[in-house]
Amino acid sequence: MLTLDRHNKIIELLNKNIRMTTNELCEQLNVSAATIRNDLNFLEKEQLVKKFHGGAALLNQSNNLEFHKRDKLNNFEKDAIANEAIQLIQNDQCILLDASSTSLALAKKLHIFDRLTVVTNGIYTMLALKDVPNITVIFIGGIVTKNSGCTEGLLGCDLLSKVNADVSFISAHGFTLDEGLTDFNIYEVELKKQMLKRSKKLVALLDSTKLEKVSTASFIKSTDIDLLITDKKADSLIIEKYRNAGLNVNICQ
């Protein structure tokens, strides 16, 4: 297992278990205690985990990692998902992007288009696009929550009610067939519900660590998703289950 993959796996395990000992991580990852200690030292410097004697915990135990921390996770997978998603976009379209780090990865590739309108509540997405020629950026205003990198609240819903978009690209903290897309921020999910209503097509951008996870608030049913894009690490049995249920799934390489 590559070092980056191991770091992502440690975050995934801590996200699920909150706290784990070094021995537990060794057993899960089949590596030495020295390797785990080195990994935890690195992740602590990156402000992703907090070490304690004999183990570690997520620095933020609410599962709501600050944006700049989430943006460091699963970068190869997010880039691959963005490369797949960009094939669905055409010149002269209006697209909606949520404030996720995966949507930011997609936004950074939009400079190839001649004419495009992008509507987003992502602060970093807006900043990435504001100086790109031939792209009109509509920023959804609202309440700015510390460290989240997004706006939220009813003000944004009012603006979105006036938008007619071709495609919405939305990520989430988790997805299951029963619960659909779920997230921890009950205020931001109201904006995402409105994104579904105001676009002709909804595409879910979910790296494989999000599959079969459930978070606080459900906001989009699985039957409302036109396409789910995930990475090649996704469990084949899970993907088969989704497809058998009628969900369109693209696996990016």
C-alpha cells in the first residue's frame, strides 16, 4: 500500500471509529507500529489527527473536517472523478457546483471551455474561477461558517430559485440506496436540495470512501440521481448492487 493510500485509510478508519490505538491501526493496515507512528506524525503535522499515548483521534471529531483538510484527502480519486465529470459539460451551459473539494477539482479544469456559466456556493470554487476568461461566475450568497469554505442558509435558496441550470454536480459525506445522499451540515443541504430542483440533470461526485456511509441529514434520494461518478477503488459488489437498483454509475480510471 502506498503511503498516500495508507494516510487516506487511517483517516477513513478514524472517521468511522473516532479513536484508535496504534495496535488497532497496525492490524487493520498490516504494517509495523513504526510505520503507523510515522504516518500519525505526518497526519498530526497536517492538522488532520491528534495523537495520544498509544494511538490517535481525528482532530475534529464531528466528522465535519475543515475544508482545507478535506481538500488534502483522496486527491488522485477526486482528480479522476473531475476528469470523468468534465466530459458531461458543453459550451454555453449553466452548471451548478456545490462547495465540496471534489467540485473544486472539477472547477479547476473548466478553463478549457469557451463560454460557461457556473453557479456555486463554494468560496474556494468561486475564487478559482473568478479570473478565468469566458466563464461567468454567479456566487450564491448567505451565511459564511468558519472554516467550511461555503455559504449556507435561505438567502442562497432564494437566488437559486431564479436559476435554470443544465447540470448540477454535487458531492456528499455519504451515500446509500436507502438514505440517498447525506451530509453533516443540515443548513447547507437545503441549498443542495434547491440545486436538484433547479437543474435538468444531477450528477453525484463521490469518491469510494463515501459509499455505504450515512451522515446526519438526507437531502437527495438515490432515485433522483441521474449519474453517480466514483473511482476505481469502489467495491465491485457495491457497484453491482447500485446498478441492479437502476442507478447509473460511471467508474473513472
